[in-house]
Amino acid sequence: MNSNWQKSFELMLKSEGGYVNNPADPGGRTNLGVTQATWESWVGRASDEPEMRSLTASKVEPLYKQRYWDAVRGDDLPVGLDYLVFDFAVNAGPGRAIKVMQSAVGATPDGGFGPLTMAAVKAIDPIELINKFSQAKEDFYRSLTQFPTFGKGWLNRVADVKVKANSMLA
């Protein structure tokens, strides 16, 4: 099993920050990167502002592990790439993260992470894959209508995650 989960989780939380409720953000009320809708789905009931404000890293860790890290097979990916894909899954959804990775390795971008995708991931140079994946993330963010509002932060995150993912390869 890959031992990079905890480090990846901690880095992602630093990128996500704390409680926000920006009217320009379609995610709405969010804390530690968890939207209220995602939290309600996770706990199986309605939530409110006080509960969202009270979320802690220990409360959201199981959600992130199951719905994002496990969904992108973080434990099976090379160190560095695991963090890169997980971080994007949190921001854009696991299906999109897998499709971007599949495109970067020349696999069919169907969102299913099977043996052909894994073989393609293992066959490509990790630095090349991190570069391709990061460029695809940037292209995705630039395509969003919210880019004028949030673009600078998104691009800073892409650059920061890329640097950290590359440093994990060493």
C-alpha cells in the first residue's frame, strides 16, 4: 500500500483552506474543501451553517479517503502522481481527474480506471505525466466561466501542486 495518503491529504487541506461561502462559487457553503451538498450526501441528512463551520480535518478525512483518494486509486499510483490526481479529484471530481490522467497517458478517456489505464500510467515517465496532467488542469480551469473570478488562485494551485508532486518523485 502507498504511504502517501496522509501527506497528500494534509497538502490538499492547506490548498483548500477553511470556511467560505462565496456567492460567486457554485459550490456554495464550503469548509476544508467540502461543499455542503457533499457533506450532506456523506452524512445522509441536511446540514446547516454551524455544522459546516465546525468541520475538522478528522471529520472530513474519511470522506476524502473514500470518495476521492480511493476513487482515483491513489494507493496504486506512483508517489507524486497520487497527490496530483487526488488534489484535482477534490477540485474537479474523481471522474474528471481520471479522464485527464487517461488523456495524458494516451488511454481512452472514459473515466474508468482499469488495467489498461494503469499499464499506460506505469509506462510513461512520471515527470512527463506530471507536466501533461498539470497543463490539462490549467486548460480545464481556463475553460470555466468562473475563471475571471477564481483563475489566479486555480493557476497558483496548479503550479504549487506540480512543484510538490515533482519533489515527491525525488
